[in-house]
Amino acid sequence: IYYAHAKVRGKLIRQSLKTDVLSVAQLRLGDLIKEHRQRTESQEASVRGKMTFGDALAIYEQQLKDAQHLKPAAKLYRQRTIVALLKSWPELKETDVRRITGSECLRWASRFASKYSPTVFNNTVGTLRQVIKIAIQSGARYGNPAEEIKKVKVRQKILKLPEHDQFLSLVSIVRKAGGRFSNACGDLIEFLAYCGARKGEAARVLGSDCDFKTGKITIRGDAETGTKNWEIRAVPMIPDMRRLLERLRKDGGDEWNSKPVMRVRECQKSIDSACKKLGISRFTHHDLRHLFATFCIEKQVDIPTVSRWLGHKDGGALAMKTYGHLRDQHSTAMAQKVVFSA
């Protein structure tokens, strides 16, 4: 294994380059020295009391890169908030952190909130606060002007899901569309609705993950793509899913076990087109996950069990918040059957 052994601004660095290939090690050596140089320059700037927002941002990005508790998807999302922040406030990067005022932060927030969703707004404000917090910790300024920005309330999305007959009609329309992958798109729509998997999870299900004896499908998380929880869970094959998988296994032949069950990774255009033809509200791949959970709860499957099938780790708290109204409706309907009088 090759190691970097270098001195950057008087500081000795010895660090593994995590490769035994010389050409790769040489490339990584250059990147490593560049990172340490940028970090050192930012720290020196803070000591002199002349730190720009860009200097503080460089330290924040390095901390973000080194954070072991964050998933790759979370790191990527934070990077996107940085891009959105600098795009909407172009002069910010070169601004001395001491000169950033609360009124400037509020003016930026007003512009930004009008163009982005509450979730993006709140997360970008959080990034701004964290970067300025680094400047405070470095002694470059006192007080965080971004604290004056109030976060926007995120309203829960109202689920507009297709009814049972509408769903079956939609799948039929998608399959009859006449495109090269029309049938494959229909398969993906059914698969997502019948097990509640995320789109990225469905793409990684192999034939060998479908156990017809136990009636379970193994759903795998992925640290590389940042799928939530990165863990493995088992989802039961409901009768409709078993029929779908049995047909796909028959069509798959000898290569069934080693290849992905789904032939396509997404089908949003097909869904949009079918929704338009049926005259129903547009929905997304992720809404099919909601459809699975909704149908399970309507069929009296308890919320903790549904939550476990979805891969939630909170014992059903999120599922109760999202689908609790369905349980309330069911409870009200059941109460009408309790009659004491003749």
C-alpha cells in the first residue's frame, strides 16, 4: 500500500493512499496535498482574523467529507444546498465573514424562499448557519447573523393515490402503450406497489432474492447510493406479487437468479401519460410506496408491521404520522358495528 509523505506549510503529513497501484497513488497524492493546503490556508486566515465565507466553507466541506456518521446521500444533499446558496448569493463566497449582517441574510432568505420549497429552504439556511458557526469557532467573528432567519413550516403532503380499480386500469394502459419497454414499466409499477420498495431498492433485487418457498423478497440497502438505512429487510410476497414474480421467473429462464428482476429503473413518463388518459392526479414512484402502505392498513395490517415492511426504524412513529388518518377512519367505521340497542 502506498503512503503519502509530504510537508505542507511546515506540517508533516503521512497518510495512507489506500491503493497498491502506483499511477492511482500518484493521482491521489496530488489531491491529498491540495486538500491539506486549502485547509491550512483557511486556518491561517482565521488566525489572522481575515476569513472569507469561502475560507469557512472550505473547512465545512472538509468536515462534511470526513463525517463518518453521515450517509453518502446526506453528504450529496448538503453539497447541493451549498451550490444553491452560492448561486442565489453570488458575492457571498468572497465576502469577509465579519461583514455579513443579519439584514443581508434576511434579504437573501426572502429571495430564496420565493424560488425553492420549504424543505430546501430550511436545509440551505441550516448550511449557512453551520458555515458561519465555523467562522465563530475560529475566532473570526462573534454572533451568527443567520440565526435571524426563521425556518419555514413544512406542510405534510396530501396523498392523492389512485383507487384500486384506477390502479389496475393504469397498469393496463401502460402495458398497452406499444413502447419497447411498456411491459417492463408495467412490471415496475406493480412491483413497487406490491412491496413498498423504493425505486433504487427495486433496481437491486435479483431473482435469487425472491424466495418462493418462504414467500419473502430480500430488499437490500446500498451505502454507495445512499439508500436509507443501508440494511437488508425481508418483505412478504402478497398474492399479486407472487403471480408477477412467477411470470417473470418463467420469462427469465436460466439467467433469472443472477439478473435484476426489473428490466427498467424508472417509468415516470409512462405513469404521467396513463394518469392523463385516466384523468386522475399525477403520482410518482415513491407514491407507489405510499399506496402499498395505505392498502395494507386498509386491510387491517397493524402499523408497526407495515412500518417494518417499509424499512422504518422508529417502531411505526413515521408511519402513524403519515397514515394514521386511515386507522382513524377504520376505527370510526368499526365503531358503527357496536350496537347495544335492538
